[in-house]
Amino acid sequence: MSEQDKTRGAKKFKSGFVAIIGRPNVGKSTLMNHLIGQKIAIMSDKPQTTRNKIHGVFTSDDYQIVFLDTPGIHKPQSKMGNYMNQSAEGALKEVEAALFLVDVSEGLGGGDRFIIEKLKSLKTPVFLVMNKIDKIEPEALLPMIAQYNELHEFAEIVPISALQGNNVNTLLEQITKYLPEGPQYYPADQITDHPEQFVCAELVREKILHMTREEIPHSIAVTIEDMRVQENGVVYIGAVIFVERDSQKGIIIGKRGELLKEVGKQARRDIEALLGSRIYLELWVKVKKDWRNQERVLKDLGFRND
């Protein structure tokens, strides 16, 4: 038995699943990436950036936490929106604790109240995680905490700044108190259970979100159709960007292909950091009309009832 195993045996290793929930654009993916210490969930200021349930794995000598970054719970406008809500709500059924993330710079809103009503039926501990404290005056926090306390009895209340990392270690310490004894589900060096293709596709989509506006961010999907290591050691990645209309295809490509080139350049940089190797990224744009309401297409893109 190794010294590490002996230490773990004495300390009783703990593990568990923790969901990060909240309305769109409150910083769930930012928090996930900070907790894991590496970018696995894409970020932008566009609502509904996260579409699938993302698993991030944090491992220490004493415990392992599998975080579930969920899509923002919202009023759905399409079948894809329904899948996103089902994914977020389904995550609450399989966890040791739920982190209810709110944006203190915007205050308590209707979306927060809607989610709190859903949380009342949970038997698992719910943390109120008050994000973006760097954007408000400290004296504004206590009245806000009182507001939330009137609506639900939270197991813990932790003010943080996910972007700056303020109090994130305190949040981790509080979570570990609620973890049961359990196995190490993933190897210590594994940070997500998603295949590399999924994360690469998401990184391409993130760049498009940053460079477009209006209906474009909601109308795109990205899938990796080919990924292989070439003889020269460079990883070849062929990605397809789906849009819903011909006019959107023109916007994504841009004048003389400039926007698509910039998407490829920025995505390649992030993917090389993720994979730790040189890559050759090839992008195509295809029209798949009304794909957000086609169940077969949604399933092909990874949206499922489970």
C-alpha cells in the first residue's frame, strides 16, 4: 500500500456531486472554471451560453467533487430551451449539494424567485452563493441576504467573486462538510468527463458568441466531425458550424472570410492550451434550418432528456 493510500485510509476519503444552478448569465461557468483551475466551460455575456450539463472534477488528497455546471433556468422559446431546463432541473436529483448562484449586482429578481420555488422540494442542502460581490458596496450585502433568507432556509450562505476568486476557497471548505465518505470516481488528473471533441466544439462556439450579436449566438451549434493526430504530430480538427438561415451563414463567414478566420485563430489558441499540442483547425459553416426545434438534430448535438 502506498503512503498516499495509507493517508487516505486514515482520513476517510470523501466524494460527491454538486450542482451549480441559477438563472442565465449569473457566472456559473466562470465559477466552474475557477474551481477546477482550468477552462472547461465556455463563458460569454450572452444568456444561455451553457447549453449542456458540464461536469468538472476537482480532486485533492482528501476529497473529490464532481461539479455540474447547468444551463440557466429560463422560460424556453424552443425545444432546445426545454432540453436545457430539463438538464438543469435533472441535475438537482443526483447531487449531495446544490449551489444556487445569484448575481448581487442585479439584486433579487423574478428568475431567482422562480428557481427558489423549485428548490423548496429538494432534500439536499442548498447553498446561497452570492456572486459578483466586487461590483457592490459591502454594506449592500446584508439587506440582500435578509431578502433571500425570507424566501428559503439555506444550508450555507457564501458571498464570492467567481471572476476574481474572492472567497472561492471558503466555498470549497463549506462544500466538503457535506460530502459523504466515498470513492474517487475519476483519476486525480482528470478535470472533466466530457470527451475532448465536446470541449473543442464549445471553445469554437465561445469565440462566435464573443464576435456576434442579436439572434446569431442563439442560432449556432458546433460539432467536431473529424479529430485525429497526423504523422507530423499536429492534431487535425474539422469542425462544422451550423446556423439556421443563409443570411446567418454570411455573417459568420464575414467579409472576405475575415470573421471565420478570427474565430479559427482564437479557438486554435485555446484548444492548443487544452490539448497541450499543436493543432490544425478547419472550419465549415452549414445551414440547418430551424435546428433548435428538430428533435433528431438536437439529439445528434447532445441534447437528451437524461
